[in-house]
Amino acid sequence: MARSDESSLDPVRLSLACGRISGSARAIAEAHRFGVAEGLHQHPWTAAYMREAIGVYAAALPVTYQREVASLFGHCADSMARQSIPASLAEDWLIVSEYLTNATSAILDRLAAQPDPAPARGGEPPGIDDHEPAIVHFDQLAALTTTEGALRLERAALAVKGHAGAGSPGALNDEQMRLLKAVASGAAIADLATDLGYSQRSLYRALSALWRALGVPDRVQGIRKAAAEGLLD
């Protein structure tokens, strides 16, 4: 029997979820850079971390918004469990899946333990527009985890987002294919620029465009994805 659309992966929703994860992780790492002491949780995607972090988010975000996030994260976690992925993406996929699953559980558990908000005007529950702009205290989240953990989470979210939104191998043009194979050789940027007829500055721009076309954040992920999809054969 074919699976229903409810269990299929929606790349737009997964990209949105990964964008929120990577943005939060980046903000946590920035808070450390500006002097916030690191916390004890080395992996900010575990259930133990989420049980502490949810209080910080809940203090800033309206209940209706929390429900929307739980719905988004829960859908993505459920659909991710049904997907076949390249082996090179397995660790990143697991990290993001655990984050989404544990965040969903933490949000729903907290919502179940508190009363529904009082109705707003017209008998409707309050929405995001009924509140002052929320400020999530990323310094408090940073105090729960480590810089290394936050950066690892960001890399995982960007990799999964890239996979969700990436085009097919045919999306690369001839010059990008030439550049990809040259970069995969492991040569230094200065040597590549000379061999390919670029200035170093223009080569960096071309590489940035190449990684965007592949839907990956950097050279390492780009080469991994290219190898997994047979682009280097």
C-alpha cells in the first residue's frame, strides 16, 4: 500500500525547520563568543538538553506559536524517519531528527502541564500578533551547552537543509562540473586558481555558487555529496 502524503517529506517544511535550528545554534555559538560561559550539555539535541531549553523558549514565545513549532517539528521528524538518504548524510540526519523529536516532546509536555491561555478579542485564542515582539534569551541557552555542540548542530541542520532543497545533478553547468572535479582533487586554492584561470577571489566566489547549487554549506559537504551522487565518476 502506498504511503499517504502525510508521511512524505516536504522539503519546504524541512528547510524551514532546519533554518530555525541552524539559526538558534549559530546564536548560541555567538553568545559564547561574546563571553557567555559554556554549559554542561555537549549535544544540544538530546532530550536532557531540551527539558532545560524549553523553559527559555516558552518564556518568550506565545503558546500558539509553540504549538505551530511543535506541529512543524513533529511532522518533519515523522517524515524523516521514512526516508532513504545517502550514507554520507546519516550522522547529520540523525542529529536533526533527534533534535526535532525531542523538541516536539518537550514543547507538548510543557503545554500539557499548563492551562490554555485566556481568549483574546472576539473569543479567539491569542496569536503571535497579540503579543509584544518576543526575545529569546540565547545567552540562557548558551549557558546550557557548549560551542562545539552548537556548531555541530548548525552544521547538521545546514547539511539536511541542503539535501532537502538541493536540485538534481543536472543542475550544475559544465564549468561547475569542471570546478567540482578540480576541487575534489584536494589541490590548494592558489594552485586551483592558477590551473583553472581564476583569481583567488573569483575562485572563492565560484566555489560559493557551486556549494549553493549543490545545497551544501562547504567544501567538505560538497565533495561528500558529489561522491554520493556519482558526480565525480
